[in-house]
Amino acid sequence: MTGNHVVVYKGPGEVAVEGIDYPKLELPQEVAESFGLDKQAPHAAILKIVTTNICGSDQHMVRGRTTAPVGQTLGHEITGEIVETGNDVLFHKVGDICSVPFNIACGRCRMCAEGKTGICLNVNPARPGAAYGYVDMGGWIGGQAEYVMVPFADFNLLRFPDRDQALEKILDLTMLSDIFPTGYHGAYTAGVTTGSTVYVAGAGPVGLAAAHAAQLLGAAVVIVGDLIPERLEQARSFGCETVDLTKSGELPDMIEDLVGEPVVDAAVDAVGFEARGHGKDAGEQPATVLNDVMTITRAGASLGIPGLYVTGDPGGVDDNAKIGQLGVRIGLGWAKSHRFTTGQCPVKQYNRLLMNLILNDKAQIAKAVNATKIKLDEAPNGYKDFDRGAAKKFVLDPHSMVPA
């Protein structure tokens, strides 16, 4: 059988592409033992990767800001072609091109039955919820690779209805595995609707996806805040207003200059725990964005928080930050009766409907996030460029299947 290659974390700031075994229809040993399951996985499929993306969540690990061990395989944003199925896979077949939700879900537990696939109870011994190629997420092999195994395939895979159309629109469809649903989840749970004024903190790929999602949901004005000029320019390229947080001045005043009042109807935190303070030379202040969004969102509103927060951060600015305990002004949120939605996006709640928008030319997510194709062996450079703040979403093309 053919071999496989995967992107691997080698230590802070370093990744490499290394050879590993071709995947088998088997569960990770720790998952099988913990839940008393047979290691054999007839419910699984093996996919030849069509596209797989570099995510900001991956970047946290590569910066050394999680407890990820050296040797951790990477990649949870996967789109692939089925090349093998177990004999219990009934509704997908070899040759299907499918989007793979980054959430690994059994489809059988209470959480899955309630649609909360980000916190499946049967796929990770460490905590509810699992993902491919991520620390403390069950030991599943990462998908920045040539091939990957997907368990519970009938439940997890979203098949594209037409192969040629899928390949034509693959740079949009590849975003269905994570950032488009995640951005949409952030905007939707923030209560964005027709005529809303919206603030999105962060102009990385998830923030840009949230901004585009807010437009799709009918927002009147979408404001994106960031510290990197190129990323703010990318937000403006598809109709967003922007605030440059390196400049002096108070955020409510900047908001008032744009919408006529110092508050918005809805806000999204697409930054997470590596947030920096305001100003050109501001250092890391991990509660900055959470406090900002409470400050500039009207009373009685909702806050969507798809930005990642962790329970273990070796590089945290103080002992509290190292365990995810931040200086959040919860009293302000309480006083304003804010509603908060946090945690992994349950991708399956959104991916089919967002696929329909893409296939019918109603969403232009690849343009919004500046999807940029690179080869698998260019992943180390892609990580370095992304870490420097490139206004791009890097899409790995391991088998040269993405059209020119």
C-alpha cells in the first residue's frame, strides 16, 4: 500500500512534512481502550486529501502556546475523495468528494443527538469533543496530509453532489470543514440579523469568515478591528468598515465615528487567548477582546466567541493566563445582560446550508479570506507567513487536484 506524509509539530516555530504509515480503518488506541470499543472501525473511510488548510488554531500549537508535544500531527480542515470504506459504511462510496467537519463525532451519544457535535462524548478520553491533529483531542491523526482516516463516516461526511462542480469551487468548499461554519456560528450566535450593526474582533481567516457571514445574515454595517494593516485591507476588499487598533483613541469613539453611536447590535470575538492590547506597541493582554466586545455591544445583546481559549498555555503572560484564567469584566457583561456563546462550532449544524450558498454563487468565502493554494511540502513556509500576519488563508493541495 502507498505511504503517507503529514505535517508535524517539531517545536516552537517549527513544522516539517514527514512520512507516516498509510491510514488503517482503526480507532486510535487510547479511544478504543477508554471507551471499551473494538479498535477495528468498519464505520470508517479513508480519504485522499483534495485540500487541507492551515488554521489559526494550528498556529497556536506551532507557536508553543499549547501543551502539544513534539511530534503532534497537524491539520483539522479536510476535504477529500473517498478511496476506501469499511463494510458498515452504507451511504458513501469510493469516488465521492466530501467535506469533513473538524469535529469528530460518533453520531450516537446524547450530545450528537442534540446536534452538539463539538462535544461528542465517545471520541476523546480527555474531555468532550475531538478533532483531527490537535492536542488533547483524542489522538486522531492530522489531515494536513496525503491521506486520512475518518471515523463514523456516514454521520460525519458531507458529500458534494457533483464532482466537477466541487472541484471548480473547491477553494470555497474547502472552508466548510471549519472556518466558514465557525465564522457563521460566531455571527449567528451573536444575533446578527437584517439591519444589524456588527463588530468583529480580528481580521484573521475566522474573523473574515465571520464578517462575510454577518453580511449574508443581513447586517447593515460590519466593522472589523485588527492591528495588521494588510488584514484590515482584506476586510475592506469585500465591503467591511475597519478600525485600526494600533492607533490612539478609545474603541467606542471609533465605533461612533462609523455608526453614529458608541455601541453595536452584535459582536464576535475571533481572536481568542493570544489577544493583544490596543496601541502600536501593545503587549499581550489575553482578556482585551472579551472586555472590548462587552464594552461596545449594546445592553441585552449577544456575543459570539469562536476565538480559541485554552486551559493550558505554557506561554501565558502570568500564572493565571497559563491555566486560562483571565481578567474578564464579567460584571460588565452581567450588568448589560449579555448572552455569551463559546466553544467549538458544531459544524454539522451549518455546513450543508453553507454548501448550498457556495454552490449557488451566494457566498464568496474564498475571496473574503483570500484563499491561497500551496503544495504540501510548502507548509512550513505557509506557517511562517501566516505567523507574520499574511492576509491569506493557506490551502494545501497535496495531490495537485485544485484547478489552476
